[in-house]
Amino acid sequence: MGVLYNEYRLTVPGLVLGVTGVTSFGVSRAILSDTLNIFSLSTTDLGRQNMLHSFVVTTFILGTIISGMLSYSIEHIPLTRHLFSAQSFLLCVNAFLFTGSVFSGSSLIQFSPISFKENSDLPWMPTVPATEIITSTASTLFAIILSLIMSPAVFIPFTQIASFIVSVTALLVYAQADELAVSTVLLQWWKDRWLQEEEEEEQGIFLEERNRKQKTKTIMTLVLTPLIITSTWLFSTTAKTILNPIPPSIPARLDNTYVPSTRFDIVVSMYQEDLIAVKHMLKTIKSASPFHNLDQQPPRVIIYTKSPTANTTILKSLLEVDAVYKLDNLGREGGTYLHHIVHNWGELARQTMFLQATAHNLREVVPRINNFLVPNTGMLSLGFAGVTCDCNSCTDRWGWEDQFGIVPSLYSRVYNETCTNQQILLSYKGQFVASARRIRGVSKDVYEDLLEALTSEEGWSHNKDIIGDGVDRLDAPYFGYTVERIWSLLMQCSDTKVAALCPSLLSEWRSDGRLDDCQCLDPGFE
């Protein structure tokens, strides 16, 4: 539980699939162990080992078939070429380990022993050679270090490293020296200790001998404790050191001359959503702790509705908001946000939260606001983080691809320089907080051009050669998916450290967390 508590990238699908996978693995191994025990009287040790080898090979074959079918039906196969080009070395290592597991009959990086020899004294508790634990541990450490080196966007909490080292050490400390074997369950050690003490009393072993053994255990504990602490510290420091070389994002250009007249705006893009649900969402958002004492100014709520039958007066009264405006149903939520920025260029609040009428993951969004929204927040995404792409070939695993070449073009206009191989932080869900100084740090022409591309009936953003069979309507433009992903870049917050350190919405926070883990801060405000 401590390891899960300190894991900062938990997701609901990950937990569900992880628990299901571990449970299935345990059930299958239990069935295998029972089968081996049933045939133990008529099968040699070599035969039992061959049975396990067959089990492993069958598991890998079935796993490959099942995962292959699911990948083909869920993943976007044409985009996997970018995965192979970016992670080719790690994929080769994975293929090597996979092949080794099939031929060896056991995992090369996982300690999960099954006894091939009968043990009349402990038929319910198998033991394994200590060399297997050492080999498995070394392989695991190699895989972890390799992943840190090859993929900088990795952070391993101190507690996870400590738990791993303590577990391995506990297995090795209680090894049976004469057989170089260890118990797989701590309960076995307690049983052995109780039986040993009983035998010593019956045989009348001298007290000095017992004291000598206890002294040996004490010395071993005193030696191993600082070793564990030192090893954990060194490994944790190594992980953090590897993260440090990540190049910082280019300093943002802020409009420090702008003086806003309002403190905070909540801009909502609405169509025909349930009014009760929208009102509940707004109440929940405004209940977040950063809004309790917002310079004595409650946040101003501005609704943009695209429903052709909406009555702005009635909506304003029912939702109890400050303003309601009616827009043509063009450009999805991105068009709404850009409209607000362009048409309120000189009246932007010091900070603005952009939301859809049905906010995604509302239960997790409020903790994100509580943990990270501060007066000097410059850009804070309220969707999930951690996804980056190469500036000149930007794609993601959900099938989106920068077919219009907007990412390198926008990068040049935002930062006044050409991008090469920079990693771009992508944003999702169309919900975020941005400061007026950061918004206005980019030329107004950039926002106007994007708004035109989203709401126009024709032009480069409607190129049929690019869109193909994709959906492209005025109320749901194909280009809208691109705009959803470029808000971090547009707000000058393409910081790869955010991709590496920002916790998932479910995890909320990470060990040794900082305010800038999930956002870009504006200097000058306290």
C-alpha cells in the first residue's frame, strides 16, 4: 500500500488492469503448483521443470496473441512507426528478454520461484537458490537503470526504491547457508526460528552458543541497515540526477505592462448540457480553496452558449452567473476560448479558467486546482499530463497526428525561433488556467489566425487530402483536435519537466512535490 500511495502516475485503467493481471497471474501459478504436486510422485524433477517450461511458453504465446489482437483493434497501427523510431533500443531489449524467457522457462527480470524438488520437511513452503534471487535482482536493477537512461521522463519515489531493496535484503538475510536457499514467505522464518529454539532447549545447547548466534544476527542487521539506507539514497539520487539534465523550456515572453481590471474569470463553453449538472459543476469548481479569498473578489463566471434556442437571460438567472453570451455553433470549445481571448484582449482577467460545460474528471480536477492553482499560475492544464511529441513529427497514441504542420509553425511564431528536435508538451480535455500576461505574451494575430481556421467554412484547415474520411463539420472541425493539444505550446508552457513530474489526476501529488510540477509559473506575483 505504501508503494501505491507514493506512486504519482496512478490511473483507473492501470489499477483495474494491474490488479486483474496480478490476480490472474497468481491463480495460474497456483493451478500450476497444484498440478506439479499432483504429478510429483510419478514425475522426476526434470519432468516437473519441463512442465513449467511448457507452461511459460504457452503463456507467452497466448499472451502475444491476445495482446496482438487487442493492439490491432484498439491502437492506431499506422502511427506505431514513430514508436519504433523513438524507442527502438528499448524494444530490442524487450524482445531479447522475451526470447530469453521463452527458452529459459522463467522470467529474466522477475523473482517468482516454483520448486522443482520435493521437500519432505516443508511440502507447503518451497525454497529457491539464493543465486536466483541475486540474478533476478541484478536484472531488475539493470532494467530500471536502462529505462532511466533511455527515458528521462521517469521519477522513482524514495519509498518505492526502499521497499524494493528491503524486500530483496530480507530474502537474502534469512538464507539457509548450507543449501544456499531462502524462504519465500516471512512466516516460514518465524516457524524455523520457533522450531530451532525448541530443539535447542531439548538438546541443551549452551547459552553462549545461542548468544553468539543472536549477536551474529544483530551485527548483520547493523551492517545491512546503513547499507540499505545508503543504497536507497544513491539510487534515488541517481534517478533525480538523470532528470536534471532535461533542458528547461524557453523563457516565456510575458506582457508585464498589462493591468487587468478583474482578478479571475471562469469561461465556460456550453451547448445544450443539463442545466442542473452545469450549475453543480460551477458550484463545485468555485468551492475550491484558491477561490475562498481571491483578493476579496469572487471569480466571475462567463458562459458562452452555442445552442440556437438558448435564452441568455434565462440561462443567466438559472445558472446564477455573471454573463451569458450567444455564439454561432462553430469551432467546438477551442473556438469559444479563442473568441473570448480575441474579443476581450484588453479586458482579460488576471487569470482565466477555460472549461467545457461538462468538465472532464471533475472529481479529480478540484484536487488539481487545490494543489496547484496559485496567484502566479501562468499555465495549468486541468487534463492529464505526461504526453510529449517531437516538434517536427508530432503524434500521440490516440491516433492524432499533426498533419497540418501547425506545431512547428506555431512554435516559430510563439518563440521566434525554428524548432529542431524539441519535445512538445501536449494538453488534453480542453480545460486549463492561463494568466493574461502569458496569453498576451503571444501576438494577437496568432489567436486570430487559429480562430479563423476553426470557424471558417473553407481554407487550409479543411483540406480534404489531409482530412480524408475524418469528420469535419463547422460545429466539429477536424482541426479542433489539434487545437485541443496545442494549448500548452500556445501558452508558452511546453516544459518537459511538467511531462516528467506532473502526477496523474488520480494520484493528485507526488513525493517531494513542488508547485511547478504541473504548471508554468509567472514571476512577480506572490
